[in-house]
Amino acid sequence: MKILLVNDDGIDAVGIRSLVRTLSGEHTVWIAAPDRQRSAASMAMTLELPLRAAPRTVEGAALAYAVDGTPVDCVRLGLGNLVPEKPDLVISGINHGPNLGSDTLYSGTCGAAQQAAILGVQAIAMSLDRRDPAHFETACAVTKRMVGIVGRRPLPFGMYYNVNVPDLPQDEIKGYRVTGLSMVHYNGVYDRCEDPLGRPYYWVPRGKLPCDPDEDSDYAWMKKGYVTVTPMSFHSEKLCAVDLSDEFGGEA
């Protein structure tokens, strides 16, 4: 396969570099990733500033560019200008931290995958639990399995897979679950501070409030040690078209 890698953590992030090492032996790998951290960019794109793409040397990648824009910019510029031909697959990630439930509305990782999907390219958003995860090898192994699934049974137009992996050694993963989204809540009160002149400024609050109690959601299953796979689409009526029961149905 020809695979374009993007992310929202930046081209130097451990997650995307781990994927290059994992996939480049069997696939042609290209990279178009932000030149810095661009988390929570959702599907934002740059409209009133020029975009710059600096060539980078990344071992294992056939070509790589650091783009001074959003994850969606990276997908659009990558597909339209930077890669030599249309890739078979766009993989967004591996994100440092989960993208569960309503996180997917804010996520630059998911935004990039959604952008690829609506441009007619198969796409996967890959995320690993915890902001400072330790087990990228587990997420890489899951990614390889998902690449095989997409190769065997392509998604309908406009759809992508949102995959969340527990930050555990591979032998501690309990299985896979195809799930719906949970509702993830954040503290709505920003942290108020003052600068040396007494002018107020605000920091986004950290941490999550208790999630909904749905035990069949992505949040609940991942916290139990399962990889969660959620088919995503802006065409919600298409979600019922995806059946992975024969892929994961026999696993505990």
C-alpha cells in the first residue's frame, strides 16, 4: 500500500515516528504533518495565510514534509500537492492520548481522518491512551491489523475508523470491541490568572468530569483493556453499513 501519515502532535512526535518504523518495511510511507503541536484543531483549515511545507528527512519515509498549518491542511496539501500520487490509505496518529466519545469533535487526529475520508481516501484515526503513553508498540501492532482490515474491506465513501488503544503491553490487551461513542465532559470554567499589569487571562481547564454511564461505549470498553473501533461518518445513516462481527466477534 501507499500510505500517507498525518497527525496533530507534530512531525517529531513519537507516535508518528513509531508508525513509520512499523509500516515502512511493507508499505510506501509518506508524511505530511504539522511542524508543531496542533491538538484540538478539529477540522480547522488555514484560509488567510500562506502555507509552507518544509522537506524533512525521516528514516523509512519515502518523503516527508513539515507543514506550518493544521492537520486538515496537511491532508489537503499532502493529497493535492506534496505526494506523487493518490495514497491507498491515510493514517492519522498515533495520537498521544485517547480520542473517545465527544473528544472526536475537537480532535485534530479525527479531523484529519475525516478530511481524507471526504476526499475519497480510506482513513484511520489512531490514538493511544494517556498523554504520555509508554506502549507505542501495542498501538503499532493494532494499526497493522487495521491496515489489513481496510485493505480487505474498504469503507464506504466519507467514512473512517476511529481506533483507541489502551496503554498496555500487547499481551495484556483483552480484545477488540466495535463500539459507539461515549459522552465525555470537561470542566467549563477556565482558570483565571493575571499578568504583571493586572490584566486577566485564561487557561483552558484540564481534566475530565465523570463520563456517561453507558457500559457499551468506547470509553467504557477501552478502560476495561479493549481496543475500541468506531466507524465514523458525517453521513450518520451510513454507519449501519459497517459490520465487523466476523473480524472481532470471536474474541473475548
